[in-house]
Amino acid sequence: MIAQRSPAPIVEPTENATPASENQTQPKHSSKTKRKAVETEPSSEQDKPEPAKPRAPQERFTGTWSGKINQGIWGEVVFTLTVTAGGSDVNEHSVFGTYSHHATSDGKTVTWQSGMLNEVTWTFTPTGDGKTALVTSKSGLGVNGSATFQRGGTPVARKVASEFPTARPVPEKPGFVYNPYDPTAKRLLDVTGKPSGSKVKDPSTGKMFIVP
């Protein structure tokens, strides 16, 4: 007798099955690509670099300035001006002596008063090159000077004194000196009220000399 074979089982495809071709076409993202994307993003605002701070502008006035300026009947006189930071104070040196003055500044020009009665008005305006300054000195008593001063260098005000002789004081007579151009003259010169180091004129010769 021949055994009868049973029919093969029928298998129906499920709805959730995915064709093999579709699985092969989907791109694969590597872990390296994801890590790189995370690293390029800033973690917070604090990690950003701070902008560079602007530098402070160079001080316009500070320093020592020297120049020769007209002082009326005293002629051309060499001055050395030492200006403090901000232009709040000025130290003035010349044959008239050394004096300190309180000054005011508007950021471009420094202004101060000098003289025995504060009758002389000074202005000091540095130029754009940082090496020179325009200086004026004016009063109602004939002083009307304007000159260019140079920054730095050795003060030259003391060199003026060597150009003129210094009178010799008369012992026991304050305010009187001997004539430096005529030491044998019996007539004494009255320099009462003139500051030491100032330049005055000999009435007999018209020449200038320095008050001791």
C-alpha cells in the first residue's frame, strides 16, 4: 500500500513585516556625528569670550613744558611749566622764581592766574602731536605773550639767569643792591618788592640784571 502525503501548510505574511529592501535604504547615524554636533554648541553664555576693554586715552597735559614768552617790560622770558594729571595744578619756574598755581581745565585747555595780584591770565592748550602746546600770557598791565612750548627735555629757565649778572645785596639794607654794571657807583639800586631771581632793568644803562 502507498501512504498518502498530507498537503504542505499555508503561511500567510504578517502585516508588520518589513521588506528587506526598505531596511537597507535607511541611513545609519553614527555616534561620532552626534557627539560632534553637541560639542559645537555653546554650553552657556558664560563660556563666550569677553570683548576687549578700550584703553584709557593718553593724558594730554601731564609733563614738563618749556618755552620763551613775552612778559611786557621784562621782554622775552623762559618759563618751565610742570602740569599735573588732569591739569588741576601748574608749577611755574622762571627767573621770577618758582610758584605753584591751582588751575582749571575743560579737557582741551588749562587756565590759571599768576602775578602778585593774580592779574596775569595763562592758557595752555596742547596740540595734536603731543609734543607742543600753545601758551598765552595776558594781563591789563602790558603782558600780551603767545608762544609754542615744547614737552619734556631739560628745563631751560635757569639758563636765562646766566645771560644777565646778579646784583649783590647791600648789607644791612634790605631791598637795595649794588649796580652789577658799575660796582664802584655810590648810588644804590632799589629792588624793594621784587622777588628773588626776577629780572629788572638798570635805570642808568638800560641793561637787565637779576635780583639776588
